[in-house]
Amino acid sequence: MADFATVAELEVFMGSGSGSLGVRGTAMLGYASATIRLFTGQDVEVTTGRQESYAGDAWRDYLEVTQRPVTAVSAITIDAVAFTDFSWNRWGSIWRNDKAAWATGPILVTYDSGYATSEDEYQAVKVVCLEVAARAIGGAPETFGLEAQELRGPTPAIYLTDEEKDTLLSVLGKVVVA
């Protein structure tokens, strides 16, 4: 999976010179992106043709896919037979139009999910990624120039602040069903 931001974007964000972050910037963006995905449980970016399988359940009147927002449900098969009489919503719930339970299985759902890079939600995730990576790189480039954090103290730490967690939950929480 791609990082939520590029090294060039990180350099602009930090006010550093072009090409100054290189491999270190790439690494920190990778770590920051992985931390965000781990915290949210979401891939965030557009993914097409994702497949998830479910067992039948006589008490279950809806299925809930794991990645949101859902942008399309292209196919459902029940015991390898196409099923087309269903509805779905952006929040990942899929229900049968006949109001019956998903009693038989196995059930295979093929769907698309995620935010386009131009959407505000994706841009908000990108800002959090840039903040995490910039903090890990350390230094105050506007005052002292870029410096490796290890020269001033402990090794870089990749973490989400409470404010960043709140941002992610408010952005991605818009589509999560509790």
C-alpha cells in the first residue's frame, strides 16, 4: 500500500529544501501511514474488487464488511450462486431486499471501498500522516535547519497524539457503524 503522503509533500510541510529528506523521509512516512492504518483498522484509499467471505447465520439480517466507505457492491454469491436481490449503504451494511436472514452460506461479497485522494477525508488523513512523520524526523528547520533527532536526544518515536486520534476518528468515524 502506498503512503498517505510523498517525501516532496513532507518537505513542503516542514519547510525544508527539496530533496533534503530522502530515504529518511520515505521511511518516516511509511511508518506513519502504517500507524494510521493500525489505529483505524481501515485502508482508507480506494480499493476495488475487495472480497470478504461470511458463513450463513439464521439470526443475521445484515452483513457488515470491514472496509468503509463502501462505494460499490459488485457481486454476492451464496454457496457459489449469484445473489442479486440486496441493498447496501456507504457504512458497510448489506441486507437482503426480501428481509430474510443470511441463513445459508458460504457467502462471498465483492465490493469497492475507500476515499479518492482528492476527497477531504483523505486529505485530513494525509495531514495527520505528515504531522506524525515530521515529529519523528524532528528538528526545527525554520530555525536550525534539519537535524536528526538522535543528535539531540532519543531516537524518533512514531505515535499519534490524542488530537490526531480524534481527527482520525472524526474523519473515518463518519462511516463506521458501531
